[in-house]
Amino acid sequence: MIRILRQIFRTGIVTEPLPPVVEEEIEVIGAKLEEIIKKRFRGSLTIRQVDAGSCNGCELEIHAINNSVYNCERFGIHFTASPRFADMLLVTGPVSRNMEIALKRTYDATPTPKLVVAVGDCGCNGGVFGESYASLGGIDKVIPVDVYIKGCPPTPAALLNGILKAIEARR
């Protein structure tokens, strides 16, 4: 244990800082998010992320907004494992036929007012998978969608901006 701690202290912080342009963009979006989350959700927006059949590229970017570099928690955004506590569903991937019922049940379990954000090109229109024997296509084929975030995968800044647009759309 002591050997591990010594190595940690020797290595120090290895996370690279964001480029100044990206950092500034995140701060602007974050300030708007923080303000609207405090007013509308009393300081905390809870998100349930649902993978409806994606390649996991979008999930990596969603995890990035929750890491120490982007730190979405400072703006009042939290992730939950239960749709019963969620204010928003962040859905990725084309809806596979095996996930159709699970996605509908998750949507039904989410309390109103429900916000649904389709993430990535696959979530918007099926992307490279399209509609096939295994895929129904975009999220809107199964549940209503409030905001679409395009990109393959979208950047963390685009994700935060899409979340902001979803909240503003439901004023």
C-alpha cells in the first residue's frame, strides 16, 4: 500500500488541461446550465443514461462530461441508475429490437415532465446502422424526443449544450 502511495505522489497529476478555447466554451455553457438548473430543478438535474444499442462511442463522451476535467457535477448535473429519480433521459444508439421494450419501460418509469435527449447520429436517425432486421433506427421511432445532439460521437461541449437546449425547450 505504501509503495502505491509513493508512486502516486511521485507521478503527480497527469491530466492534461483543456485548451483555453474549449475551457471557455464549457464555462459559458456551464454558467447557463447552473443558472437554469437552480431555477427549474432546485439545484440538481438528475439524468438517466440509456444505451439502446450503440457502439459505446457516445457513452465514452458522456462519461467524459462527468470526469474531473469537465466535471458536470459543478453545474448541478447528476447521473442516476434509476429512471424513477430522473428528470432527463439521455439515450444513445439506434434502438435495437431487443432494447425497444426496455426503452419504453424506462420512459414510462420516468416521472413527468420527461425530457428526452437523443445523443449521436445513431440516436438521431439510426446513423451507420439505420433501420434493419436488428435496428429500429432513431430514438424517436420508440419514444418522443425533445432534443437531438448530432455527432459521431458528439463532443462533451455539444452534450452539455444539448442538455441546456432540452431544459430551455421545456420552459
